[in-house]
Amino acid sequence: MVLVGVIGGTGGCGVPLINYLLDKGYSVRMLARTPEKVEQKDNPEVTVIKGDALNEEDIAQVCQDVDILISCAGGGPGVRIMEKLASNVVKAKPKRCYFITSLGMGGSSTAVNLLLSLVVGRKNIVDCDKADSLIFEKGYTVVRPCELKGDPLGDYYATSKTGMSIKAISKTDVALFLANCVENTEWDGKPVQLYNAACKK
């Protein structure tokens, strides 16, 4: 049985991710500050660990013996958690890791980086960019979706190309990509930009 560790499993990407993982027959171990908020907590294939993403020991517990760790956690205006979370993940040394940051990180789009700095603040973007670097430098995968909004299409466009026109992608379609990577190693150790499936055309 494949065991997937999930951080940020109660958020907009995390909830559909766990549903996709369960539909694929995987077991899930997830971290939650408030376990009672976990929609799938009564599923026998879901183990919920009460804890905090900023606590090194809690992250280590989630990562222990998992086949892959997926992080959907994020900060927000005035909330800077990404660098600390990434540091905790790196210390835990999961076999594989897919970690969501954002388009604009790691030099993927200077224009988006500047725009995000205006929206959520420069300190938040620096925090996210540092997390992106920490994860990628350790040979893990950074997932950089563009604007997260819209209805799910059941598809996505994943690419290593930068500088593309921005087409928003739904959180559910980001979750679908992540679930599909559990047993597909195509993107392991690489940065991947995620766009709306319409960008394939």
C-alpha cells in the first residue's frame, strides 16, 4: 500500500488532493492543527496527526516512512511560514517530496513575482522564494501554479517552460496533478509550472 504524507490537507488544494489519493487506493497520513476539521477523518485509510507545520517534530512524524510527501500549505498576507516549513521538510528527509510554492518563485516569472509582491507584500514573497530554493536544492520538486481560481477542468498543463502567458488554474486541478505524481516520477527533482489546460493549445 502506498502511503502519502500530506501537509495542508484542509485547504483549497488539500481537500481535493486527499479525495483523489483515496480514490486511487492510497493511504494518507496528514498533519492538521484541528483534526476535527478534516473532512475525511473517518476514512480508515486516513491517519490525522494533530500538530503544526512549523514544528520540526510534527513534520518528522508525518514524513516517517511515507512513499511521498506532498505539501499544499501556504501563507498569506502577513503570514510567513514557508521558509520554516521547507526547512522542517528538508530536515525530515522524505524519500520524495512535491512542495507547492507559486509561479514567480525561483526566477520563473519576474513579472508575476513583482505583482505578487504588491498583492501580498514583499516579505511574504521572499519567504516563499526561500522555501522554493530550499526544496529544489535538496533534489525535491517545487510546484509553481499560476493564479488559483476558476472551475476544475479535470486537466492541467505542466511545463518546465517559463515566461508563458498566465491562465488561472483551479485548486482542484492542481490537486489532480499532485495525485497523478504519486506513482509517476516524471517531475521528480524538477521545477514545474502549472497552468490551465487551455495553455496546451
